[in-house]
Amino acid sequence: MEILSTPQGDFELSRFPIRSKETLRAWDAADEYLIKVLHEEQLLTSDSNVLILNDSFGALSCSFSATRPVVVSDSFIAYQGLLENLQRNNIDQNNIEFRDSLREYGEVDQPYNLVLLKITKSLAQLEDQLHRIRPHIDKNTRIIASGMVKGIHNSTLQLFESIIGTTTTSLARKKARLIFSQFNPELTPPQNSYPKTYTLESTDYKILNHANVFSRERLDIGTRFLIENLPVSDHYQDIVDLGCGNGIVGLMAASANPAATINFVDESYMAVASAKENFTKAFPDREANFYATDCLKGILPSSCDLILNNPPFHQQNAIGDFIAVQMFKESFIALKPGGELWVIGNRHLGYHVKLKRLFGNCITVASNKKFVILKAIKN
């Protein structure tokens, strides 16, 4: 936990989930730059109607809570971090109106006069968000985006130009930059590209993908390898697709194990919505469970027979295996005795070491030049 000092006050902020010996901050230089410019230009008043997008763990929301902003995010984890940090700083949670990424951003007849947007790694997500913003702004709206220089490209600015209007950038400070975009009501933007669909190879399944879903255009090679080696058994009654993305792994596990109940779990609201759409279309008369949550929060201990997992190796811009380790630990808790965790990952990641330490066992199910599929059993 560290202190973010702003003109609005000092705020104790932590990343989420909270980990011991955390070395990363809950904000970045782009947050600091944006907060500083808003104060210098006196763009915030108690009457401001503010929309905040992609606030990682609440740095912007805590700083500007007096304006009672609408806060939009696709991340369940970011939302939980926001709630934790509001509570830590004694800020009334009712000051913030949270909306997930697939809800309407506001009332069409009440345009925002200030839109603050943090640039994420996904151009697809940015495109979708700019389209969703447009109905809720007018010529008086100030639109300011912030990001680290390494994450702002010509393609980033071109999206603002084509969907919102004339766009300029600030000078860089501490490797951060601001983007200023002016709404052009005469502009006819291109159609939103999302959600997208494709037909899953060797099947008749139509796969829908919202903007912030991994592998939106086609089946990625790691998932393909896992699907080719999916386990089949009458003993699998409760199966979890952990980090489900668009739900292809869980969908194919359902096809291979027709008596099983499938649980789709992801921290992205768009991922869970995509998985639900895809499963419901493939199996209209079959029930499944869908959870937007942090790893396996909400899954009962000792309730699962099989967990299928392709762990992410980053949280926003932070790279590491900390999410994978959390997934492995929570999988051990969620599995029944004799239950199995199947993990696919790049060979160099060394997941077998961590699995053997947690489960006391780990075997290689299949491998190729790039990927390895590992199985650990809860004894």
C-alpha cells in the first residue's frame, strides 16, 4: 500500500488482489499526469458530470469521487480494487456509480461534460469504448485520455480521429502522455467492429467475441492444442473453464462430457458474456453457470471434478506468474478429492514446479515444441 498525493488529498491505494510484498503501485504516471492537468486547468467542479473508463484500481475514482462519477470497466478485479480503496479512504461507495463494460454508459439526454479514459493494451477495446461513448457526449464535452507513451501509437490516435473527432496529444511527462479529442457532431464514424463472430474449425459452432476477449478473430494455437487433448470421463460431473475467455474450452468440454455441468469463470465481463452467448447457442437446452469473478471466488470448496486452465501471464501491463499461482492455489481448494487440474502453458513458464509444490504431483499429458499440458490431482 502506497500514498497517492493529489490536489484532492492523499489516498492510500493498493492493487487487487492484495498480495504480501507487493512491488507494484495501484496507479501509474499517466494517472498522475491526468490528475495534475485537470487541477491546473480547473476542469472539475462539484457540478461536473464525469465519466471515467478503465480506472485500474481507483486512483481516478478516489481522486474525483466528489463529482459522483460514472465509472466503467470490463474488469471485475479492477472493480473490487476500487471498492477496497474507497473503503480504505473512507469514501462513500455511493459516490461512485459503477457500470460494467456492456451496460449503457449513461443517459442519452444527459451528456457528460468530462470523459476521462485510461488507454489499455487493447485497440479493439478502445474502438468499442469510443463507439459507446459517442451517444453520451456533445460539443461541450472535454474528452481526455491518458496512457504511457509505449502504449499510445498512431493507430490509437486514428481511432479517436475516426470515431470522435479532431485529436491532439500533450508533451510526454515521466513517459506518460495525454490525448485530447474534440467531439465532431458532423462526423460519420465507421461501424463498430464488435462483437465479431467466426465458425469454430471442424464444427458448426458460431463463436461470438466481444471486443476485450482474447483471440477474437480465430482459435489460438494454445487453445487448439488443449482442445485436441481434452479429458473425457463419466466421473466429470462439475467442470470449470477457468479464465474462460469466449468459452471455447468449456464448450468443447461440454460436447465431450455431455453429463457434466460446465462453469465458466473469468474476470472480464465481456469474456463471460461471450462465453454465455456461445454456450447458449451451442446447447440451448443445457444449463451452465457463468461467473465474472476473481479466479474461483464464488465456487464452493471441494465441489469440482475437473478444472481446465490457460492462465494469463499479465494483469494489465504487469507481467508475471502471480495470477497463475493464485489460480492454482484456488483450484486446489475448489477441487474434490481426486479432482484434476489441467493446465496449458508455454513450455518455458515452468508451471510444473509450482503445481508439484501445491499438489504434490504433476504429470505431462501432452507437449509440442511450444506448449505443454500438465495434470495435477488433488489427493
